[in-house]
Amino acid sequence: MKTRSARRRHPLAAVVVLLFALAVTGGLYAALSPAGPARADGSAQSLAVEEGRKLYAVGCASCHGTGAQGTSDGPSLVGVGAAAVDFQVATGRMPLQQQGAQAPRKKTVYTQAQVDQLAAYVASLGAGPAVPAKDQYSPEGSDVAKGGELFRLNCSQCHNFTGKGGALSNGKYAPGLHGIDPKHLYEAMQTGPQNMPSFPDTVLSQKNKKDIVAYLGTVNSSKSENPGGFGLGGFGPVGEGLFAWIFGLGALIAVAIWVAARTAKAKQS
């Protein structure tokens, strides 16, 4: 009995038990806790923000301010969100080449990875629309007819019926929408760039915006046809009616003059 009691009271026994318990606890924590991937994601996001801050300091701060608070040469970027940055920079509108009535689309300066870093930095300054996921602007499962109806109701006043674009006042214009990346079309509706109003989800739902993107992709595709004849720039019934009125009525007047001339000549003879 004395021998068994001495073994149970051996000083190393408690240490062994403690080490075993710690090993089991650590193994279970490592196996079941999601904190590791979360920290990894957080570190990657922090790195993207830091790289974006460096890019911003070189290419954007001169107009928008060192803290993106805005200056006389550029608006504040606090709260505009990642979607606005992705649209403006990935389409080449920013950095601005020169001050003017409107920033034109041009060749991009940054790679998409750098655009993502700039977007991450600006998004860290304040909440705003995020870059849409592919399923939000993909034409799969969309209603093209509904998209056409929504486009004619909300967008055709400036972009015309098929997105060919049009002039606005004071040197501004609504750009043509042919060949635009569907993601950028969606982002434009989200953020309202240039002179365009924004259409948040409370005004146009995600499904509505997806339908509009699908409609534009359909009418501007190479397979699109004009069953009535010439497309006439896609200006809609007003432009088509004016064309018919001018040329149709002109042709009728020319025929009437020809008939009258022939009749007068016949009477003289």
C-alpha cells in the first residue's frame, strides 16, 4: 500500500497530466477553431489596404487630398466604396488626364490587382457600395424584356433606346454602352458616375440591374438584328419617325412635282 501511494504522489505525475491536457486542448483548438483562416484573410486584406494606400499617395492624393478628404480639384472619396473605385480606375477615367466637363473612358493605367488594392484602401475609409459578385451581373437567369422596359424608363433619356449615347448640356455627354464590361455597367448603376444618378437597391433591385445589363448585352451584341430595317442609331420612335417624315414626305413632294410638270407639259403640247 505504501508503494502504491508513493507512486501516486510522484512529483512528475502532475506535470505529465498537465502536459497531456494542454496537448489535447491545443489540438482540439487548432482543429475546430476558424480563427486561423480568419486571421489569414484579415492579414491579406490589411496588406491590400496598405498597398492601396501607397498607390493612392502616388497617383490620387494630388487631387483628392492626402486623406481622401477632397480638394478643389477632386471630390472626397470617403464613403464612395470599392465599386466606385473599380469603375473609375478600371475604365481609365481615373487618374484624370486633364480637368474638363467630364472624364472620358481611356486606356487603363493600373492592373486589375492594383485597382483592387486601391478599392480596398478607399473602402477602408468609409462604408460604400462593394464591387459586385459575378452572379449579380451575369446574364444567366435574367429577364431581358424586363431589362429593356427598365432601361427605357430610367436610362434612355440620356443613353437613347439601345445605349448608343447622346449629348448633354455644357459639354457633358452620356457615353455609349456598347462593349462595356457587364461589371462596370452594374457598378455605374450602383454608384452614379459623372452626371449619372445612382440607382441603389432601394430604387433598382439587384435583379432589376441584372436585367438591364442583360438587355444591353443583347441589343448591342453582334447577333442583334433590326427587323424593321436600318437601326438608325437606335434613337427610337422619334428619330425613326423624323427620318420617315423627312425622307418619305420629301419623296412624295418630289413625285407630286414631277407629275405636275409632266401634266403641264402634256397640256402645252
